[in-house]
Amino acid sequence: MPPVSVTSLAQDLMRIDTSNFGDDPGPGERVAADYVASFLSDLGLDPVIRESEPTRANLTAWWKGADSTRPPLVLHGHLDVVPAFKDDWSVDPFAADVIDGMIWGRGAVDMKGVDAMYLEAVRRLISTGRQPARDIVIAFFADEEHGGRKGAGWMVENHPDDFRGATEAVSEVGGFSIQIAGKRTYLIQTAEKGIQWLKLAASGVQGHGSLVHHDNAVAHLAGAMARIGEHRWPLDIGPTVEHLLRGAAELLDLEYEPTEERVAQIVAGMGPVSRMIEASLRNTSNPTMLDAGYKVNVIPDVARGFVDTRFLPGQQESVLRTIEELAGTHVKVEPYINEGATESPFDSPVVDKMIEALHTADPDAVVLPYSLMGGTDNKHLAKLGIAGYGFAPLKLPPDLDFSALFHGIDERVPIESLEVGADVVEQFLLDC
């Protein structure tokens, strides 16, 4: 058996198909959870697997730290991935081949590569007889890619004691590097927009397609979707985003001003990640799915669609009211999946330890906070009063468009980035 490495761990996990098809059945996460459980058991831990339903598996393990009087930290990842189809890719998305120093395949960045990075850091510490600074709750969840109702959400509702006493949590989509004015800058995720997926149902009068109709459900829904998709949400800068913009402006030698023009200039200076940052500046709403009719010459009485809205902290209700107004009187708007926005302090001891760990690998780097435009399982843990952070430290090549790889075709991650990341996580756990 070859020696364990962050590369082999990532490849093993990526070769297990855990595609999450949403409400449709899929392979589930049980096989991946069994793999992780076996790995942790071999290290002397006692992992527990719990299924929210058959094959939808969640795992937790308690790892005793040097000072158990301190509140525990949750180190967590998710085992599911969004679907990938071989015909769309230049490689087999579940082969996890190494090409040009990168591991290619679904889950490379979101987030089995990061899962492997966490596991490798844990292995290094335990195998050398070292302990983390405090107790660690290691957790791997199901269903993150569809809202977490069968994963972290279910665990928080049904097994909150697994996270007893924990005050902070660390997971994906933060700690990666970008280039700002030629300066390597790491973005620690301290905030997340809320998720509000909405189901729209338009009603009308069924009839023959050859007649004149003034109450057409398809037309009502199409109009609503067009208005929602075209709506321009205003700039709304919260504390986390302002901290990021001020820091980036300083690197770009610009004076910070909270105006559309200046903010756009600052965001553009962040390179490929600018699309992610742009989405954190305002609420968003995007029509994503449509379903209507069964025959071309029959006007249906109902047409349905879905809209993906992401809201800033404290703005869930106002966003919903705006969507209802845009939808119009013939369209009913119903919640489908809702998860709140979160915001945790950047000025905190745990972030200080993240920054110190990053500087062990990259002493001259700049570190700034940012707000994720999407969401992670930290949203669910927040219901237990646990402050969530994105800290999956990856020292990335300057020319790699990292943000485009999430859920993208030909997803891949540099092996060197995972190796450096494991070094940083190892140091962070020692000091956290």
C-alpha cells in the first residue's frame, strides 16, 4: 500500500461518486463517510456515522486537545459534490488524474481536496504524538450542495450534542490566495450571504393554443422571471466587505469611497475573483428553472419556476417582499430553501491564529476578510451559536482562475497548493 499523502487522500475521495442531484436520488455519501471513518479510526479516534436517511451519511469524531478547558473548535467539510458528466469534460471527472501538477476531477476544490488537506493535517499531528491546542470536533457532512437538510442541518437539529460547547467552526471557501497589485493576498471568509431559494407558481386559464388568451400562466411566469432577472439591486456595503475594500484600495493605491464607480474600480483590481467579490456587494436574484405545459397547442393553467436569491445580513424579509412585488399578482412566491446570513468578527483570537499560520508558509502575505456570495454548512452551526469561518488555505498560482473552478467543468487543484495548505492547517490546529 503506498504511503498516505494529501494527494492520495484527495484522489481516493474524488474517485468515490457522491454526486448530489438535489431532490432526485443519487449515490449518497455513505461510502465516502466509511472511508473517512476508517482513516480516523486507524489514527486512534472514534468516529460516529449517522444517516439522515439511507446512504446520506454524516460523520463526527471528538479529538482531545492539549487544553480541554477551552471551548472546542469544529473542523468540518462536506462529502457530497455537484454532478459532473463525462461528455462535458476533457477528462473523466471521477478519475482524479494528476496532470501538470494538478489533480483533475469533481470535488478537487469543492471540497474533497480540502477534506484531504484537513485529514492530512490531523494525520501528521496524531502520528507524531502531538495534540491540537484545544479539543477539535471533526465533522464531515452530507448534502451541503442542496442546502444541508440531510446533512449539517439535520445534525444540528437531531444531534447538537456532537458540537457541545464549541464556539468557532472552520471550513471551506476561505484562506485562498489572490493577487492584488502584484501582492499575494489571502482572503479569510468571515461572512456569508443568506440563501433564499424561491418557488414561483403562476396561475391562469387553461385553453386551446389557437384562441386569444389574456390570462396565460406561462406569460405571467415569463414576465415575472424577466423582471426578477433584470432587477438591479443597490450597492449595500457591510462591515466585512468594507474592511476588504479598504484593504484592497490601499494595495491598489486608491482612496476608498463607497460609490459605485470607486467600488467597481477596487473590485476590478482583484482579478479573476472579482466576480465573487462583486456578488457580495448587494443582494442578488437569478431565475434558474422553468416548468410549464404538456403539449404545444394547450395553454396550461399553471406554470412553475425557481429563483435563487442571496441576501445580505438582516435583509431576508425585504428581499422576499421585493421578489413578490416583481412577480406580480398572478404569481405566488413560496419559500423552497432558506438559510440565514452570517457574519463573524475578523478581529478575533481564532483569526489571529489563522493569520499566524499563514505567515509561517508565506511571511510577507497580506490577509483580509471577505464575504462569501454563496453559503456553507457554517450557516447551520451558527444556529448553535458557533461562529463560522472559511479557512481552507491554498497558496495558488497567480494565473489560476480559482473562483471559476467551483462547480465548473475540468475542476482541478494544484497539488502544491494542497501540500502547503496541509502545512498551514497543521500549524493552525497546534495553536488554535
